[in-house]
Amino acid sequence: MKKLNKIFYDNEWRISSSNKYFKSNTFNSKKIFYYPECNKLDIQRTILSAKRGFKYNKKLNLIERKKFIFKIYNQIKKNYKKIAKVESLETGKNISDAEKEILHSANIWLFAFKSLKNNNSKLKLSKQHNGHIIYEPVGIVSLIIPWNFPFVVLSERLPFILGSGNSVIIKPSEFASQSMIYFMNIIKKINFPIGIINLITGSGPKVGSYLTKNKDINMVSFTGSTKVGKKIIRNTSKNIKRLSLELGGKNSIIVLADADLDKTINILINSFTGNAGQSCVSTSRLLVDIKIKEKLIKKLINRLTKIKNFKKIYGFISTRFQYNFIKKSIQNNNRYNNNIIYGQENFKHKNFISPIIFKDLPQNHIFNKKELFGPILSINSFENENQAINISNSTKYGLSAVICSRDKKKSFKIAERLNSGRIWINESVKINYPSLPIGGYKESGFNRESGTEGFRTYSEIKSIIYNKN
Ligand code: NAD
């Protein structure tokens, strides 16, 4: 097995001084990879590089930054099949999904290129005073990435970090570093200015944690579980680092009585089983108007039983931890087995879980409250929209929601009252556009990524009052 004994800083692949490696493979990896478990010395060297990079990027003008963002976009687009291939080899994602994800990622870079502009402004405050609002970079950003959509998560953040004038240290997930290694080769190839983009590998509790504590890091951009997000809040509180947190969710799909049921079934199945339910925006709670509940359930089961190649379409559970966590959660709650209306026969394969659907679990049941990160759906009904909104808002999370209805006005009114960062109306959670900011309410995190707000997230804003007299 080929070991990658290098990490990337000062625009070069450098030998890690740790001489320790970890194995990266998921249940579904077609190849095993090894990466350095970096030590403190490696991280410190990388931080020194990022310091140099920050000084350089801060001085670049917007046209120069735009030029680099465009170059990266071009390279991703040109190499999208190769990036998708390595992502698929390591994570086991099917190749066509991986290709779509990399092309979507390229589009985010293109959007950032097009929308990067000078946001500084001047205001007349009074006869005596003028005001100036100035956007500045934050500094060195630690960018910590999860395993489920590695290249997409990278691309939703990095162009905005760079465009705002920062430097970055990327820490990929232990399960999914390969597409980022490929990305660093692109950075090297296009002679990106030294030190602006750096990459270090290693475990979350060691390398990730250090990157959230070190005093020279100015900001942490973290995407991952709420549990780790809370640790990061604690670590970064010591010197009040800037933070952007995109965390977990327990998202709902609300179906009103007037919804087009055939379309709704497609949206529903895509939204709870896509990527085997291992997507932060997956909708794991169905809230349906009581008047159409049984009709909808019948149609849903009917459709599911007709799908023969679930494995191919919706993919596999990625990690042993994830599989065991779902299995244990279901088995520990076996007194609710009578509430299972689909997927009773399960856990026969090491990496595949067929959709499991529960009906009428109590509202405070763990499956209505906790993120399971698998193709699990819990169905409850409501009698009026107020009740639907209250149930939807009743978890500690607030990441996403779907509304299905033919009534546009009513759907928007509901959307306004949901505590969720992203809402789809008559569409599945698979559809995304780079111009829309993403992020969560409550324990799903704070700050926003992508869209023009993405630049705001990675900027400090300074106000100046100028006395004209
Ligand atoms: P995770 O929290 O286990 O790990 C995420 C990253 O954090 C990894 O790189 C890991 O090495 C690192 N890490 C772990 N412990 C750390 C620590 N103490 N300090 C610093 N870094 C540490 O999450 P995961 O299992 O990789 O991903 C699944 C989770 O991510 C789910 O909860 C999902 O909802 C969430 N997620 C959220 C979004 C979003 O945009 N809101 C997107 C994708 C995934």
C-alpha cells in the first residue's frame, strides 16, 4: 500500500516529522490509503506557512484574488472526473454521484469568482462626520471537513475564505482526504502564492483539536457533528476566535393536504434516503396532514417496494461507527418495533441498511429528536399548520426543512415560521445553488457559508468616523 508521507505547506509537499500513519478506509472504499498522523511540529510549521500566506493574500487586490479563484475553478472543471474518481475510490460513493458533486463544487468556485467585489462603503453621517465601513480579512482559518461530502464542503467555504484575503489550513476527515490531496496538487501546479492554502492530516481529537486551540489561528470553520462543534466552541473560547459552525440536523418534511402526492413521494424518498441518509440536510421526520396520512403512507410503501436497486441508487452506510450506531439505536428501542411499517428485516449486510420507517412514535422519542444519519424516517401527523410548525421547530436543531403543497402563499407563510436555515418548497434536498447561503439555527450551528454572505463570514468589519472640521 502506498503511503503518503507528506503534508502540504509553503506550496510544497513536505515530509511529516511524525513518522506515524493512519489508515483511511470506509466500509465501501475500493482502495486503502495511508496518511501522516501529524504531530505538533508539523502543525507549527504549517501555521508558520499560513502566517506568510496571510501576509501575502491580505495585500493582493481583488483582481488578483479573482484571477486565482478562476484558475482553481478552471482546474476543477478540467479535472472533475479525476477528482471524482479518487473521492469515489476512498469513500465508496458511486462515481456518477461523485462527478455531480465535483461539478457542483466547480460552480461554487465560479460563483465566488463572479460575485467577489469590494464591499467597502462611505456614508454621510452628519454635517460634521463621514463614516467608512471597511471589510478586512480575519487571518488564518482552520478549515475542518467531514467525510460525507468532502469536496463540496471544501468548495462551499474555501473560495470565500480566499476571496476575503485569508490564509487557510485544511484538515480533512480521517475517512476522506484523497480529493483534497488531489486539490493540493492543483494548487501546486498553478503556482498559487506560497502559504495561502495548506493541508495537514490526522485525527480530530489530536490534529483537529490543536488547530482549534493554537493562539495563532484566528478563525475556525467547522463542518461536522454538533457534539464536536460544542468542543470547538469550548476550545476557541480561550482567545475568542471567530467561528463558523455547520452542524447536525433533525430535519422535517411537512406535507399539506393539498400536496401533489406523486411528486411528494419522489421528494420524500430522495430527501430521506439520498446518500443513505448521511447528509446533514436529510429529512428524517415526515409531518403529514392527518387527512391524507394513510393515503400517503400507502403510496410511499408501494413505491419503496418497487425499487429494486436501492443499493445502487441510494448508496451505502459509510463507516463502521455509523452502521453500529444506527443498528444499536434501532435495537435498543425494540419495544417500538410495532411502530415499524417498513424495513423490519434489516442489518443483514455490513454496509447497507434498507430504509426503515416508523409511524406514530411519541413526539419526545429519540427518533424524533436525535440525528441518526441513516435512511430512517419517523412519520407523525398534524391537524393544522400551527401544530406542524410547532412540531417541526421542537428539536434542538434547525438546519433544513421541506414543505410540499400546491398553495404557494401558505407554503411561504410556513417557511417564514420555521427555525431552519434552508427550506425547499416542492423540491428535494438534493437541489442546491451556489448563490444561496447555507447554515443553521440553534444547535445546527451559526454563520453562513456560500452565497455573497460567504465573504461576510470570513471578514472582519471595521467602522471609521471621520470628523471633517
Ligand atoms: P465529526 O464531527 O465526527 O467530524 C468532522 C471533522 O471534525 C473531522 O475532520 C474530524 O476529524 C474533526 N474532529 C473530530 N473531533 C475533533 C475535535 N475534538 N476537534 C477538532 N476537530 C475534530 O463529523 P463527521 O462524522 O465527519 O460528519 C457527520 C456530521 O457532520 C453529521 O452530524 C452531519 O450532520 C454533519 N454535517 C453538517 C453539515 C452542514 O453543513 N451543517 C454538512 C456535512 C455534515
